[in-house]
Amino acid sequence: MSKTFEIGLTMAGAVSAGAYTAGVMDFFIEALDAYTEAKKQPGWDGPTHDVRIPIMSGASAGGMTSSICALHFFRSAFEHVWPQDGSRKEPDRQRNRLYSSWVEDIDISRLLETSDLDQSAKAPVRSLLCCDVIDQIVSDAFDIKGDIRAPEWIGRGADRSVRVRLTVTNLRGVPYAFDIYGGADPRRYGMLSHGDLLDFKIGIAPAAEPGVYALDIMNTKTPEWDLFRTAAKATGAFPIGLSPRRISRDAGQYPYISAIRFGDGMAPPEVGVEAGKPYEFIAVDGGTIDNEPLELTRRYLSGGADRINKNDGIETDKAVVLIAPFPNFLDAKTSDAHAPGDGDDIELSLARVAGELLPTLTDQARFKPDELRRAADQEYYTRYLISPARDEAWPMAIKYPIACGALNGFSGFLHRSFRRHDYLLGRRNAQAFLRWHFNLPEKALLFDGFTGDREKWLVREPGRPEAYRKVSTRAEKDLRALPILPLVGDLKDKEIAIPVDDLPDCNAVSGPQREPLDRLVEARAKTVVDRLVDVHMSFGRGPLAWVERIGAKRVGTRFVSEKATAAIAEAVDDIRQAFYKP
């Protein structure tokens, strides 16, 4: 009987760098399809274990990418992207929604439209950027060519469905109560949790489970699928920048959700919501509170246990893979930039403290040392990390390995070439990860049934086919390794390289070429500021109020436009320095 290795994928928040995550997943889908088919061919001499993906969890751009992947998993004829074939052929939009969504569609020109405010002069401003394009992308994601299928590498056991857990930030909050006053005291200690999630099970007629929305891929026109669409938008609703979303969910699911969130072997707290009624709330970006939802993935893989215990590399049969375009590398100067000046009271100002508060709370919510350090532990075989890496090593290239990394992650929206490069880099990094890093010692029980050409499949050092890649366990050092997901055919033999023509085109958003973009920025700024002044501000009555209103609009528009255009110019300059050696 063939052994099975389960991969739980976690996709971190990424803003425009969702293009990188999408490229990683493009390659994963191709590798899983290729390995599954290769094992069936006569004369196969490689490993024979199965590789399965039973769960994906995601936040923000990672949640949106997880959602698109789940739809593509169940369709045949995915069209992958190989950059160095000379043709620069674009994949068919309906055969690769990862590419069409993250490379072709989500562009700054669409985000600077004013269609969201054109319908009514009294409509409130929901976000700095227009989100109509996001609505369109989510709608288009369901328009996929190819036959419905249930791939063998999906699910667990006989179940050919995939779980998708999306984090959202619940602005209403979910009330929880704790009995800490004693059994005879009716009072409860209460608190609100704003870190929420929606749990979906997607497949062909998937069996229902408590607390989970079962979605049949054969019929995507149901209310449950509508909630899935809304959740995909909500998890990526970057606060202030992108529009929040209204969610109505089954309140009866919260005891199940709390068991996931607080699953420490103890009884979960009481949930103060009324079962049988919908629970409505406004949701924003899931990454605000849980940007790398590793625990949501790990708990599912482990069946709810506190730990995946088999992390020694020998008995290991499950692993969490975190795809993180921004792995938060420490820069010693980062904390210095926030240090108060000597005797400078400006650091105590209301404006300064208010501006620092949200980033401070977000950073603290993302502080997960115990979870993340395991991904860096070479002897801990149930956590892995895929993050951007290029061969270039000058300082700016190290600071910005991806073109989507500047402007707080928004720079990828500036030009299509930025997003295409990062998509291709995602494929390249995924290939390198599966080839050289995602492996187990050859003594692992996973390979007990491997009777083929073991020598041929042993992992080698990059660029040194004569040298074995050595791994260690807690008990033994310098062991040879075999791949968990073996690459076959061109995926193994043809290294993905990114041509010079696919480097970010900074000139396209510089100098005279910037003028159309600057005009769009000014038009969006004017529309947003005018609406904020007209709908959200009060100036009283009379001629003086009219003058104040006009002045506020002009000053506000100029301020926003100048700030935005300066930030864009700085971001483009940073990317130029990162990709073109000085």
C-alpha cells in the first residue's frame, strides 16, 4: 500500500505581491499533476508515495490566491507559464486565472477609476482606491475552461475535496465568555475577538461537516458560493485602501470556530451569539490580525492536536508550507526609525501617536516567534517557508527581491511588468524549493516502498550533481535525502530562468511616461476628497462656509496628489536600483 504525504499550504498577506504567491502555486499545480501522472507510466523508477493537499489557509492576497487555486484544482487543462521559450506567450485567460487576475487585471489604472463614486453624489467614500476591478476579478475567476475533475492529489483518504480557510478582521467582533467567578456565580468574564475566519470545503458533492460551508464545484450559483466570493474579497480588503465588505454568516458556526482558535485541549469559551440566526459584521483585511494563519493549517493536518508530533524527518508524513512574499526580515535600523528624538516633543504629538498606533497593533498581532522559528529549523520537518529570492546580492536587490515589494507592497500595481516578473520568480523559487529543499532523509518511512533507482532520485547540491545534499535529524547527521514531491520531465531538467526582457520596466512609469498615471492619481484624489468634504464634513452655512468647503477640496486634493505621486516616484526609483545594478 502506497504511503501518503500531506501538504498544508498557508499563503500570507501580500498586497500586490499576490502575483508572487500565484506564481508559486502555478508551479505547484504543474508539479503535482506531473508527478501523479508519471507514477502511472510503465517503467517508472522513482518514488511511489502519494502527495496530497487537503487544506489551504490564507490571509489578504494569500486568501484571494487560495480561493482562485481551489477553483482551478477541479479543472483540467491549466495553462502554465514558461518564460524562456522565446515566444513570451501569454496563457489563455480562462485556463489560468492566477495569471490573468494577478498579472493582467489588477492594475493601478483600474484602481484609480472613479466608477465606485459616480453612481450617486451622496454615496460615502468606502476606500481610497476603486474596488470595482476586484469585484470583476472575483467574478471572472469562476469562468474557467477545462473539464471538471477531482485530482488524485487533493483531499484526505477517499475524500477528494479541499478545505479553504480564509481569515478576516471582524470589526463587530465575536463575544466570548469565560467562567472564572465560580460555579455558583452567574457572571461571566467577557471579551471580543476580532480575528475571524470562514471555513469552506470544496469538491464534487462534498459531504457536509459541522461549522463548514460545503461547496459543490458542479453548481457555483448557490448562496454558500456567494459567501465564498464575498469572503475572498473581504480577506483582501486592505484597511482604508480597499473597500470593506459586509458578511452575514451562520452564528451557529462560532463554537466550531472557537474550538479551532482556542484548541489547546481545554473546553473552548462560551460564544455570546445566538445560534440559528445570521451574524452580520463588516470585514476588512484578514492580514490585519492573522497575516500568516499557520495554526489554521497545522491544526487541520494534525486532526486538532496541539502539535504535529512526527517532525523528526523519519516518521514525518505531514508538513505546513508557508508562502510569504514579505517574510519580515529584521533590519536593525527599523526600530531606530521609530525611536523618539532627544527632547523632541513632536514624538508625543497626537498626530504622531495616532499614526503609529495601527502599525503597532498590527505588528504585535503578527508576532509569532514560536510558529515561524520552526520553519527555519533545518531539523524540524513539518514547517517550510517559500519566500522571494534572486541571485543578485547588492543591497537594494536584497531589500527588494520582488518588484511588488516597494510602496508598502503596492508597487506591483504600478505596472504589469512588475507583476509578471514576480509571478515568474514565484515559479522559479517554487521549482528550486521542491528540487533542493523540500525533502526528507532517505531513511524516512515515507520511502519504505521505494524500490526503484534510488541513486538517480537522491537530492543533489545546486550546480553540483556529483555532490549529495546532506540533511540531519535530531539523532543523525549528514544523511542523504529524497524529494517529497519529485519533479519530473522539464520540471526537473529545465531550470526556470527569467529573461532580461521580463525584468521590471521602470521606464514605463518614469519621466514623460508617468504623465497619464499622474493625471489618474489627481482625478481619483479630487473625486475622493470632494466626496469626503461634501458627505463626511460639516462647514455650517453661509458664504464663508462655501469658501471653506472649496478651500478644503483644493488643499486636500493637492496634498493627496503630491503625497501619492512622490511616493510612486520613490517606489519606482527603489525598484530600478533593485533590478539594475548601479
